[in-house]
Amino acid sequence: MTDVSVTKSGPAAVSAGGTATYQVTVTNNGDVPATGVSVTDTLTGPALVTNAAADQGSCTFRGQTATRALGTINAGDSA
């Protein structure tokens, strides 16, 4: 069974006009591959996503939202 978890790390707040970097990690804690995995992260407030990248799969971003299409994450792996 798949058991997928998502963690996000980065600053809790950013000053007006400032920049911040956040890392979103998706982990398959299950014992079989998780397929068709994607994650969407939406920022709050007036913040805008200006860049997004993934170690695996592809990323798109627009406005306050970044979406990562990660595909398959094997058991015990992270992306």
C-alpha cells in the first residue's frame, strides 16, 4: 500500500519586497510504488511564485501556485 507524505520547509514570513526559497518534499512511506503523483503548493498573501524546479518530473507555476507532476515515486523514496 502507498503511504505518501508531503513536507514543506522555508521561512514562516517574508518582508514586503523580499524573496524566499521553499522546499516541498513528497515521500512514499509505503511498500509499493506510488504512481501518478503530483503536488500543488499555493502561497498566501501577496506572494508570487517566480521559479519552480523539481528533481524529478516537471513543474509549472503561475501567480501564487506551483504544481509539480512527479510521476512514480518508488517505495521508500522521496522527490
